[in-house]
Amino acid sequence: MEQMDMFTAMYPRFVIDKPVRLIELFAGIGAQAKALENLGVPFEHWKAVEVDKYPMRSYNAVHGTKFKPIDIREIHAEDLDIREREILLHSDLFLPMSRFVH
């Protein structure tokens, strides 16, 4: 018999049925992407923001992408191409936890 923990009892199990859209700010050479890859998490390189051209070249070489260097001060919310449905999904995942914040 498997032991139940308090989180299993309190929260429904969420299943992600699509790849994670990874947005890496201060991307460097893509350590977050490499971590997801090593963990076997299905993801897609959605956006990578890095001002220095050398780490960005390494990022592209390691991950097979074609991102260009860009300063984070030039990025705006609409540049991330997040659609309303995705925002609602994100809210549904994290808003239940707000009941613990006073």
C-alpha cells in the first residue's frame, strides 16, 4: 500500500499534456533548457533573452536554435507571445495556493 502525503490529499494532480514553453531570461548558454532535457521533461525553446553574443552563440550551438542576442530592457510582455488561454492555465495552477497567503 502506498502512503499518501498531505499534498496529494489537498491538491488535485495536474497533468501537463503539452510541452513546456521555455522562456529563458538571462539565458546564458541555456542551463535551464539543459536541466529540463536531462530530466526528460518535454519542452520547446520558446524565447531566450541574452544580451551577450558569445553565450547566445553557444546557446544556439548546444540547443540547435537560432536566437539572436537581445537586451532584456528591450523586451515587453507582448514579445513573449503568451496567449490568454495559457495565462488562464497558469492562473488555475497557482491561484489555489493564494488561500494560504494572508
